[in-house]
Amino acid sequence: MRRVRRRYAAIVVGVVVIAAVEVWHHSWRFWPRPPHIDTALADTAGPIIDGHLETSPDLTWKTIPGELHPRWFCTERPIEATRDGSRTRVGLEAECGEYARRGGDLLIGGAWSGPLVVTLDRGKVVHVQQPIDGAGFVPSVNRMFSERGAAEYWRRYRLKKEMAAPEDEARVAFGLPPGTPVRNF
């Protein structure tokens, strides 16, 4: 009788442990809560940040010949936005690429994507913080964002949440129909 009770207890404990591990394993999906985003602040800063990312010599480079008139296009998705006096700090994900049109083709040259923290002062970008490459990537992302902001970035990273692609904006700018395939230069 005691053996049966012990087996039963062991099975119950095993099931409880497995359930607890599964709950813990998936807890990053809902905890901590995503940071509050002041949408009015993010919407105001968005076009300024977009313009800076698409033209900054620190973030763009040329791989497509100038006669094709290449341009950089970016899409951004805010993670957190805060204001401190005249300064605005926006943590975001960005995806950028260099595009050009050749005939009916949309070409892509260089591209990059990842997390950034952009600081604006009186409506002008004064600093763009990028994570360190390689082994320093994870710790630098965790330092760049608030605790909740970093958790939200990693949640999106794990879930592989897709952003609107910059090629959609490039197609419109170059007068190409939606769905035009992107070809490597």
C-alpha cells in the first residue's frame, strides 16, 4: 500500500514539476509587461528618426552605383519612448536597406536590422546607440533599454515578429507595383 502511495506521489510531483518548468519556459511571452509607449511622442519622433537613419553616414553606405540613384529606406517599430525635458529617448527596432530601380526590377544592396536607441533634443537627432557586435550584443542590448524595454525586444526577437519591410516604401518611391520582387544587386 505504501509503495502505491509513493508511486502516486512521485507521479504527481513529476507532473507538477513538468508543468512548472513549462510555465516558466513560456513566461517570457507575457512577463514582464511591455513598456508603455507614448504613441504621440513616438509618432512625432518617428519621421525625424526615419529621415536620420536613411541619410546618416554612420548607418548607411553605398554598394549600388550612383547612376542607378540608390536610396536608403527604413522601417521602425518603437519599443519604448520617454521624454526628459527637451530630450526624447526612443528605443526601437529598425530594418534598413539600400534600394535602386533598374528597369522593372527593385534592387537591394546593403542592409542592416536590429535594435537602436535614438536620442532627440528639440526635434533633432543627437545620438544613435547601437548594440555591440559579437559576444557583447546581448549585454549591450540589455544596457541600452530599460528592463521592460529589453524584455520586449527579446520577446519580439524570440517570436520573430515581422515588421513592415523597407522594400514596400522603396517600391512606392520608385513607382513599382506592389509585390515587385527584390533582387540582389
